[in-house]
Amino acid sequence: MAARLFILVLLVSACVPRADAIVRHVPGVTETETVFIATTRKETADGQFSSERSETPSFLQMTISIPPEREPGELDFPTGRHVDPKTEFFVSDRIDYDGQPAFQQALAREFARRPADNREAVVYVHGFNNTFGDGVLRIAQLAHDFRINGVAVHYAWPSAASTLGYEYDRDSQLIARDALEQLIHTIHAAGARRILIVGHSMGAMLTLEVLRQTEIGDPGSVSRLIKGVVLISPDIDVDLFRSQARRIGKLPQPFAIFVSRKDRALFLSSLISGRDRRLGNILSAEAVSDLDVTVIDVTSFSSGIGHFTPGTSPVLIRLLTGAAALDQAFRGGAAHNIGLLPGVLVSVRNATELVLSPLAPGTN
């Protein structure tokens, strides 16, 4: 077992470049995405954010250059001094805010300039083994590829950014709960009409922990504050998730869980935890059938590590982005509307399961 675990760690971590968040003034930028950021990472002397924990959150805004020559889901970035704006994501501008009040005012200005029906915030909570730059560029890529019209907000908790840092990350995301709860309240106070939270991997556990403590502190507040939750490859023990969900009570709707049985990172997490499955690689919705959730199985689209399939598969991104039914569901429509997507739809007690499949050749 030890040898098997070691080999899997090498496979998951081998030759993975890491993104930075250095501001680069490069000509040729044609399209950008703006990301508002709250982070509990410690800022270094050169203005970057490390894996060290900070007791005081930092607030900033970054402009991300979006390369035009790439497939949806591709996230290439500079690994040296040379930057190719046609093929690589990078930070082209940065604004630092002096504390939470200034950050809230900036968000309020952003919401105020939008039509009332478009004052939505999409909060991305990154997962295990991420640098600060990894998360910032990822939310920009998601916002662009999925044509998100709302305000993109990133919560950057202090991951060790190392495959061997699992325990450090697990502790860090627990420490980071209070600051994420405060961020949600800040976004709401700034004028957001809808808040959608997207939690990836271990960030999904952090998301559920925050919803749980928010509901305990102020019963009914989760329904009032959060209008949708999307969990991508959630690295959560299934029994823990069920316990969290029961304590929250009425789950925000839609509540979507993207799973893949080919997720090698979650297979590694299962070995570490001594359990067969994590929430993100369950075999069916039966494990959560008493909860009002929609389980979306994307196994057929998974490749490589398979730990971020909804955000990295060009075919799946095109499918999800072009689906009016999915858009309707994610804006408050009935979860069963997602069944208009290609695949097999099954109702399992209170849960809905959709096993997506690629479009058949010649299908529009």
C-alpha cells in the first residue's frame, strides 16, 4: 500500500508548473477579466502572497489578460520572463484596498454600475495544492469560458501548494472559515442580489463548513445570503457532507455536485483517509439521496488527473455553456431542467442524478 501511495503521489504531482500573480505590463492585451480577491495568505515583502497564514485578510482587485488563441479550458501562463499574450493568462493590473470597508465600497461601485438583474457575485474557493496565482487565473478562466456575467470574486486561503501538504491545507481551510463567512456578508452588504459559491476540491469542504457555521450563528441566513452552490470534485467525506448538510437544513438551490469516477486526486485522498470514496467520486447519487442536491457525473469527459473536469474539458465547457436549460437551472429554475442535456437523468428520492455523455456524432 505504501509503494502504491508513493507512486500515485508522484503521478499527481509530477511536472506541474505553478502560476504566479506578478503584474506584467505587456502590449497586445485584447481581452480581460476583473477579479475581486480576499485572501488570508500572508503578503511577502515583494507584494506576493505566500502559503503562510495571516490573521488579517488582505483585499485587492486584479485584471487578468485572457489569451485569444486557445481552447476553452486551457490555462497556460508564463513560466519565465517571456509572456505571450496570445496564448498565456497573466495579471495585467492590480489594485490593493486598505481594509474591508474600502473593498466593500469598490464592490458596491461595481454592482451599482450594473442593471439590477445582473448584480450577481460568483465566489470561487480554490482547493488543495494551489498557489495564489493558480486560483486567481482559474477564476478568470472560468468567468471567461462560461461567460459569467456576474462579478468574479476569489477567496484565496493559504494552501501549501504542495502535494505533500495535505494536512497543512486541511488545517488551513478550517482556520480560514471566519474570513470566508465575513466575505460573504461583505458581498451581500455591497449590493449583490445573488451570491453563487463555487467550491473546488478541499475548497468545497471549506464552503460547507462556512455555510454550516453561518446557519448556526444566524438561523435562516444561508437561504437569505446564498442563492446557489456548485461543488467541483469535492474532497469531502460523504458522511461528513451529510452531517454538514443536515445542520444547514434547507440547502441553497441550485445545489450541484460535479463528480467523476476517474478522479485520481480523490482516489489518492481516499487512500490517505482510509475510505473507499470521497463525495467527488461517489458511484451514484444514492449516497446523498435524502438531500435536495443535483449530482452531475462527468466521468465520460475526464482525462489526466481528472480533478477539475468541468473547467478543463473543452467539449464539456461548450456543452454546459451552450445549454439554456443549465443556465435556467443555475438561475433558480427547477433542477430537473438540467435533464435536457445529453445523458441519463435519474431521480433518487430527494436527489437528482445526471450522468452526462458526449454528444453523438452529427448532433447539434
